[in-house]
Amino acid sequence: MTIKLYYDNLYLKEFDSKVEKIEEIDGKYHVVLQRTAFYPEGGGQPCDIGTIDGLNVIYVYEKDDLIYHVMEEKINKYKVRGIIDFNRRFDYMQQHTGEHILSGVFKYLYGANNDSFHLGEEYVSIDIDIKNLTKDMVSKVEDIADSVISMDLPVKTYVVDDLKTQEITLRKKVNVEKNIRVVQIGNFDFSGCCGTHVENTCQVETIKILKWENYKGKTRVYFKCGERVNKDYNKKHEILSTVYQMLGCKLDQVIPITRENQTTIKSLNKEVKDLKEKIVFLETKEILRNLGDKKLINITFKDETLQDIELYIKEINKNKECIILALSETDKQVVLTYNGDFAIECGKMFKENIKSFDGKGGGNKKRAQGVFESNEKALEFYNFLLEKIQ
């Protein structure tokens, strides 16, 4: 059994130990030490990383009461020194204790339980068994959570041999009744947990709920704690400052000016769309006039997108039964379609030949389209189809 130094001192950054065994698995070395301060992945919390004798520890896990340190280089010493990446460790301590506080507040205010917990490098989330979470409810949760933090409550961890003999009630039921590690936050929250935590609530600093969404009949709440909140604020403040400088306005004018701009853009987009349709109408008349009795229209579009080409196809189909073969150089796409009765299997032609031109795509009997790695390949396929159809 590996001695777990992180339970004796969660703030231990360096330690000395002895190597008990090394297993090589898939080109990596899984090292077991006599004792370790590296926390293994578990309880919803990622593992510690760091170094052992200057060599990187990239992953840590526990198996059969032994803690394995996964390394890319082999240790050649019996006595070693480990160093934890404590910035990462303390970040997870802040997030994990913050999660206990937040879950405790949801329970206190709304009787809601935390059914799932995710702690990652980018975000933290909990799944609360409440369906209709509102902005006002979230504000109340944040206010009380901040109050709990400011009270500087002690965060204690201890092992309970038998819950039945203790005068405590865990916020969430655990699967075992003996040898339970309890994390106690003052008299506010008692939870079974094997993770790492700060020593008092003030060290969490702050909790900010970022967003929430419906998830499988529950509500998934995304949040950040401590230094992550500070970094998130600084990033968003920088973005917002840039935005109002670009708009040439004061901070409190950003939203109304942005809404006004959105309305203007929507109106301009409609004008552009109407103009495009008029241009397509006029150009289609010219195309059909030049077509005469022919049944094949083949066009290469230089600047138009596939979306633009659809306008031409729609307008042509209104006026004539014919085959349309079109190439968009902008999107590197080829379209083959027709209305009427022609002995052509568009989808089949694409399926049987498109891979030879480094393209991807398909379709049905009357329509198929494909995209290509380059304009050269798109043009080659376009010419191939043109020759086949003619």
C-alpha cells in the first residue's frame, strides 16, 4: 500500500521517497513509490502532475491500493525526490471546495441534489436535479455561496469508521457505510469525498456561475472558482474594452449600439439578397436565351458560392427542364442536377468517380454535389462529368 502524503498535508509541494517497482507498459514507465504526495485521478478530480528527480510525471492513478506515476523516461535511482505542480493542485483544490459550497447552497435553498460533477482544466460543472433554474435563483445561490466563503469557515477532512455512530448527515448518500472520508465545511456542509480541498473557505476566493442548461431532465451548471474567475474576468474585460473602443462608445452603450447595428445589418442583408435575386433573374434570362433548344447548362462560377449557385438553379428550374452542371471555384464544389426526365443517375456518377478526383460527396438520382481539395481537382471532375453527359 502506498502511503498517501497528500492526505496528511495537502499543501506539501516536495517530498522524498523510495522506488518500490517500475512496470513498462506501452513504452511508458509506471512507477510505484513507497510514499507519494501526487494525488491520483479519482472522485471526479484530475490527477496531479509534476516531476520525480526532474523527469516528468504525466499521469497518476491508483490500482489495488498502489499509486502509479506514469512517466515517459525511466528512473534509474532507488531514492528519489518528487515535486508537485502546485499551481495546478491548488487550482483543483479551489474548484473542488467551491463545488462543495455551491452544491451545498443548492441543497440548502432548493433541496436540489448534485447528481454529477466534472472538474476539468477548462470548466467545472455539476448536474442539479432541478428542472427550471432561473436567473433570480442563480443570483441567490451566488450570494449565499459568497457569504459562506467570506465567513472563513474551516474545511476539515477526516475518516469515519461507521456513519451510524456519528451525529452527522452527509449531503449526498455514499455507497459505503464504513471508512468514509468526510469533508466538513464548518457546520454548513458534510460530504463524502476523496479529493483535495483548501483549508478554509476564504481560500476559494469567489464562485461565479457562467451558464446553465437543461440536461437529461436536470440542469447542468457551469462555474469557476478562485483564480479562474479572475482570469475569466480579465479576459472578458479585455474583449469588452476592445469592443467599445471599436464601436467608439462608452461601456454602457455597447448593448444598445450592438442591437442597432444588428438591425442595420439584417436590413442590409435583405437588400443584398433582393439585389442578388434580381441579378440572377436577369442573368438566367440571358442564359436560357442563349441555350435555345439545348438541354445542358454548364457554368463555371468564379466568385459565387454554392449558396449563390442555388439561386440560379432555382430560377432555371422555374423556366426550363434541363440538366445543370455548375462549378463554384470559391467553394471548390461541383453540382449536377436536373428537372424533367433524363437518363442520368447523378448520385451514382458521383459515387463511382468522385474519389478518383480527391473529392467527397454524393446524392440521389436527380441531384448530387461534391467538394474537392483544390480547384484544379474540382475543375477536372467538372470536365469529366461534362464529357460523360455530352
